[in-house]
Amino acid sequence: MSNEELRRQAHELDVTVWVGKGGIDAVVDELKDQLQGNDLVKVKFLRAARGGTSTEELAEELADLTNADLFDVRGNTAVYR
């Protein structure tokens, strides 16, 4: 699938993982599980999770913890594959 097709698919995706005050450690297993059954998974980083950290930093850290590819970050939302 081309990047353009994946971007279109990502745009239409609903958020299925929310990172809140529990932080990214609380969603590692959930994201891993969802990535096994889906090409892309959209994750929303709530204000409580961000604190003084940028969404990009949190998104990259979560990608490392799940061995996922960080496909896109827009606003407070990241897409993994």
C-alpha cells in the first residue's frame, strides 16, 4: 500500500487508543494487540498524559516501546503501523 493510500486510510480512522494520566506505559499492550489485527492504529494523547512533554516525544517513545512504526503525528494524535 502506498503512503498516499495509507494517509487517506489514517485520516478516516477513528481513535481507538487514548493515552491519559496513566501515561504511555498503560497502553503499550493495548497498542501492540491492535497493531496485530490492523494496518494502522490511531492514538490520542490527552492533556493529562502530555504534561510538559510534546506529543511528538510521547509518540516516539510509545513507538519504541511497542516496536511500531510512527506513521504520522498531527496535533495531539499519532498514527502507528
